[in-house]
Amino acid sequence: MLADTLRDLAGTRLVDEDGEEHVLELLPPATESEVELVEAESSLRLPTELREALSVSAGFANGPLESLGFLDLAGFGMEDVFPGAHPLAHDGYGNYWVLDLVPGEDACGPVFYACHDPPVIAFQSSNPSDFLRDVVALWQPGPRSPIDVVHEDVTSAIWASNAGLVSQEELLASGDPAAATFAADFPPQAVFADLRAARVGDGFPWGRYGPQTAWTRAGPDRLWATVPPPPRRGLLARFFGRGGRR
């Protein structure tokens, strides 16, 4: 449980990139009025696990990331992709790690990294406890933290390879009734992203068709669709198209 993870991590000794030692400190618990304000702003009741964690601490007072807390909802957006997003952390450059909450469910779901440069969504952790441990691992010896892998490598790889986008034809032929039913509601040129069984390394370039790309989500499922804009005609095509050949 997230509350136990917070208790376990409190007081952990960490060493940053410059060799300076830090002792991980937790923020004070959230008040009931603060929790109610968050729920009012998001129009979403927080899962029991998150509420219990907030009774222990509202987040980290220090640590590897620019900010890590459970109460700051400002500045994220992307409601079409994550209508129940609950931001957990940001890197100081406008990129967020968000808990993908599903309205009406009490599950404390997976954590995704929402990056704007490049504009990519990447799966980060199966649950918030794993996410917190991976954050702490950024300043601990041993293998690279999955946070560092996603932040530095995965987003660039997804953008460069156009990974995670599939065609309507592929979904209709997939043998997956839920995916096929969802895909059938869109025109043939639509593209889809399926993160229902995502692992670290998975994601999709949400901004492949421009920063204003609008996505449609398949209800609570982590399955999305967008319809790319028609290709822009080149200068010569637009010139000759006005009056035929000259």
C-alpha cells in the first residue's frame, strides 16, 4: 500500500549526482479540507489507497525530482487522454508523471509519463508505490532507475520509431472484440494507441499530428484513437490547383 511505502521511505539516505547526501523527508499529512478541495477541483473521489497515503504525507519535501506530491493538480491538462489524471510529479520542464484514475473505480492505477518534448505518453509504473521506489532509486547505487530510462531513453525512442500507433485495419483484424468495436466507430484513416497491457518501454506519440491533436478514449480502457488531418498540399499543387495547368 502507498501509505506503507511512504513510511518505509521516510529517512532514506540518498546521494545526488554531485555527491551530496540527502535524507528523504516527507511533507506533513494532508488535511481533510485539502483532500476535499482536490476532489472538488477534479470532480473525482480519490481512491481509498491514495486517501490513506495522504493521511501519512502529502508527498516528498525533497528528493530527485523537481516536485513530488499528491495535492498539486495545476498545470497538466490533457483531459482527452487522461480524464481522471492525478499528477504526482514533474521534472521542472513541463513534463508530468500522472496517476491514471478511472472515475467510479477505487483502484490506484498505473503511472504514465506525459512528455511534451517530444510529445509522447509513456508507461512508467504499474502502481504509485513502485513509482515512489523508482524515484528514490534515482539517487541510489545499482541499476538505472526506470524513471531515468523512461525520461531519457524511452520517450525519444517512441518518437523516433512512431511506436505505439496502429491502424484501424490492424485492430479490426486483431480478434480483440473490445478493440474492434471501438475501432469500428472511426473512419479508416484513424490511428489508435493501446496501452491496456503496457510495460516500461511502451507508449505512443500523442503529438505526432501536431500539438493540437485531439484523442478519444475508449471509456475506462487505456485505448485511444485520433483521426489525422488530411495531408497538406505542396506549394506547386496548390498553385496549379487554382486554375489547372498553366
